[in-house]
Amino acid sequence: MADAPTPAEIGYAEALVELETILTEIEDDTVDVDVLATRVKRAAELLRVCRDRITAAQVEVTQIVAGLEPETTPEG
């Protein structure tokens, strides 16, 4: 396998595709036992990337939506 992109370099969709590939290898017993730990470690890195990207997107969307809400003025 060529050098895999680092977590900072990989996009969400690419990480997801690589995760699916690793999962398929593990489920189909096509991953060599000698590289199993390496593949599981890579999967863990990719999961962190995906979670971080989802969290960042959620925060950004929440901020955008909050900016769309009309400002309330104190009644007095």
C-alpha cells in the first residue's frame, strides 16, 4: 500500500472510503495477520478524523443557524 495520507491531509469522504476498505478486509479475512494491528490502528485514526470533522461541521452549522435567528430585544 502506498503511503496513506495523514489525518490532517485526508478529507471526510476519503477517510470513510478507506475505513470501509479496512472493514471489508477484516470481515473477509483478507488482511494478513502480520498487518492486522497496523490496519486497526489506521482505522482508529480515520475514525477520529471523521468524528472531528462531524463535530466541526455541527458547530459551524449551529453558529450559522444562530446567526439567522432574529435578535430579541429586551422589553421594558
